[in-house]
Amino acid sequence: MAKIGFIGMGNMGFAMLSGALKIFSKEDLIFTDASSERMEVVTSKTGVSHLETNAELANSVKFIVLAIKPQFYSQIIKNIENVITKDHVVISIAPGISIDTLRDSLGYDSRIVRAMPNTPALLGEGMTGVCYDATIFTYEEKEIIASIFKSFGKYRIMEERLMSAVTCASGSSPAYVYMFIEAMADGVVKHGMPREAAYEMVAQTVLGAAKMVLETGKHPGELKDMVCSPGGTTIAGVAALEEGGFRNSIIKACDACYDVSEGFKK
């Protein structure tokens, strides 16, 4: 009997499955997807078997990962609601859909883990916010939950009230970073740098700067000040960013992301 089943093989579902394969055997994993063609492709790439229906999957596993978009939850819940028992562990990655909402659909005694991963999980560098009631899971179950999320990056236990903020901080923000990289590359291509070199130099710089924050423990403002020599090139660039409302634009993006995430609540 497979231990972990994934419903949905989009970018996040595939990333999580790929990560899980680093820790669990392919015989411990199984999945479904709405597309038969997609299932064949994923099985060919990973060696993990698939099933034709979500109910069949739920009957075959203990841990169920709902790797689907929130607009499809009602349909998927109908597929599995009569199969889920108190022995299952259901992991949801949809923004805005609360643990209580899922319990209302699956049964008051259903055991739910809510999580928000991000696409860098595809490279094993994901960041996931996770919340659940630790009192209703065994030690062994909590170890497996931790192993799933560690298999494709890092995770942090968060209060459920902060999950929409987690969506802002890590779930959606890779897109903003890619936009920054693209814009920086355009800026230096404008001054003659070949585009391939521009992307490599900017992306590696973003990676290195992120590591400086994570590994030095210094405040980002302090690290910024270390680069800003008096009267130098960097402080001139910082001033131009501030003139354009750089920080305010990022905060506004978080506000917009948060509002949409909260809008999925039922």
C-alpha cells in the first residue's frame, strides 16, 4: 500500500513528488491528475505509478496531498469525501482554504495539514509555510510530514492566521524576483552587455545576496549599507529606486496578493 498520494501533477504537485522521491521509494508514492496524457508523462519520468480516480487513490494511501488550485477543491472533495477517514492525513496547499473549511467538507474528525510551498521546490530550494494541530498527529506522522516538506527545500511551522501572509512572502514572491532579474538584465543589456551574460550575472547576484541574508544573520538594511559607499554608484542607484517607489511597489504587491488569498476563503 502506497504511503503518500498526490492529487494533481501541475508544477507544485510534480515538484513535491520529485522531492519525495529523494526520501521515499517510488513504491511508497502514487498520484492522479485530470489529464491522462500528463499522468503517462510523469510516470515515464519518475517511475511512480498513477491511478485513474481520486477515490481509488484515497483508498490506497494514508497521506493525501491535494496539489490543486482552490477553484477545483469542491470537485475534488466530492471525489474523496466518502473515502476519507480519521486515519488519513490530508495535506492541502491551496491559498485561502482553511483547515476548518476542509473539515466541514471531509468530516469533523478529518486531520488536515495546511501548507504553502513555492516553485523553487522544483530545484530542491523551496520554502514552505506549514500549519496543523500537532496534538492530533502521532510522532511518526509528524516525522513523515516533516520529511515531505524537507525533501524539496526548507519549511517553517506557522500559525494558520498567517498563511495568507506566507503566500505573499514565499508562495507568490518568486514571480517578483524573476521580474527583478529580467528588469536588471534589460538595464545592463541597454548598456551593451550580452543578454546571456546579463541573466547569469544578475541571477547569481540575487542568489548570493539571499545567502548573505540567510547565513550572516545581518539585517538586510545593514547589508545594503555595506554596499552603499558615500557618493558612490550604489547609493545613486538606491536613490533612483526610491524615487520610483520601489519599496512601496513591493508592499503594494504583497497587499494585492494577500487580498486575493483571503478572497478564496469560504
